[in-house]
Amino acid sequence: MIRCLRQRHRVIWLMLLVLLPTGFVAGLSVRDRPTPASAPQALAATDLGSWTTVRAIEGFWPDLGVTVHCFRFDASGAAAALAGVALTGPASLGLADPLLYWSPVAATADALPDQATLLGSVTMPTSSQFVLPEMGGGHNGHLILYSMGHQRVVASAPLAE
């Protein structure tokens, strides 16, 4: 390279050294963030502490040692009682980012059904409580445990009344 091109090359790299990190931080600061206000109305208006247990299913997923408690609760001003589930189990499921889905149909061995509805993230050892979708018709359907880290269905079982 000739001298003037080397100088121009050095100036361009110094500008990139300053502009790229600044642009990256600026992009992160202006991106949209999910807010709790965007939660579904059934979840936002419901006090999960006032639920009534309908039944408990020991060993719902035998390999994981998870107990599922089916419950109903009346949301203030709701026409009908909503249905939900609570999961209790060991201190750690040993899964990367476990997510709980509800689906009217069973999951295949490696993929979620198209109709699957995300209920939320499973946190153990505390009890994870989830409201089932209103289209669920009570406790009918399938609960699907999905590992986001492994990108696979870990466990699936029917949840019949």
C-alpha cells in the first residue's frame, strides 16, 4: 500500500472502532422490550392464590418426578371459573429453559403441535402455576414440557378431567 492509502486505512479502522460499539449499544437501547402490561387479561386479572384444587396427579411425568395439581378459580367479574394447573417437583428438572405448553392434540416425539399454546416458563422447586386457555374446556388437552435449550419435546401427557 502506498502511504496515503495506509493513513486512510488507519483512520477508517479507528472510526469503526468507535462507531460499531456505539451503534450496537444504541440499537440495544431502542429495541422493543416485552412489558408485563402485555400479559393476557386472564392472567393479569387473576389472583392465583385463591384457587381450589380439583385433583392432584402424582407422577404425571414419571421420569421427572413432577406432580400436577389441577385447579379452578373464579376471576372477579368472570362469567365462568377458569381452569389451571400447578406443577411441583424436584429442585431441578435438569432441563435447559423448560417451557410448559397446552395443546388440544398430542405432541409428536420431536415437535410441538401447531395448536400448542405457551403457558409459561417452569421454575422449580417453587410451584409453577399456569392458567389454561379458555378454549381448553376445563382440564382436557395435553400438557407438553418443552426444552428451549435443547429444542425438543421432553415430555407430553394427556390432561383429562
